[in-house]
Amino acid sequence: MKVLITGATGLLGGHLIKELQQRNEEIRALVLPVENAGNLLKQGIEVVRGDITDACSLEPAVKNMEVIFHLAGMMGVWRPLADYRLVNVKGSENLYKAAQRAGVRRFVHTRPFLDPVIDCTLGVWPRK
């Protein structure tokens, strides 16, 4: 199976990569242009540079993929809400639309534990 992982350099991404490698899956990682991908390359992971907030950069990442594990997201509460919305909402939308255009069969999306955009929308953050 051909798998794309966003957030592959993170904690969850690292664990997912180990599991997928044990299953002999073909793994590609979408990595930010400024992010260190040395560890992924040492593991034999195909690295494609791009950014989920830049829709034009996603086509090479999603091309010929069967499954996408979308783990990337912005966490925390110290930045402006617009930054979280750009990454966690618009970025996810960009990736999902690119996946649809490329004919990706499955799209598995996780979100950060503390996501101010969604938590504010649902009324669970900030707590009063």
C-alpha cells in the first residue's frame, strides 16, 4: 500500500512509521521545506517537501497515494487564532481537496489534542 504521512517528524508520526514499516508499506512523508528530514531519510522514507497551507505544493505529495494519514497540525494556545485556523482548518482542507483530485482511496485525519480553532468553535476552550 502506498501511504502518505503528514506530521511524520512528530511523535505520533514516528510511531506510525514504525508500524507501517513492519507491514512493508511504501511510505512517503510530506515535510515542511525548513524541517529537518534527516531521520526520515535514514529510515528509507521518501520525503516530499511542501506545506499544507500551500495548496500548490501538495500535488507531488499525494500523487499515486492510496492512503493519507494526516497527522500534521498546530498545537498550543500562544499564537494568534488565525495561525491555527490557517494550518488546522485551511491546511487540512487543502490536503483533502488535493487527495480527492489525486484519487486517494482513504484519508485518515487526526487533530491536535488542544486545537483552539475547533475548541473555541465547540465552546470548550478557553475555559471560564
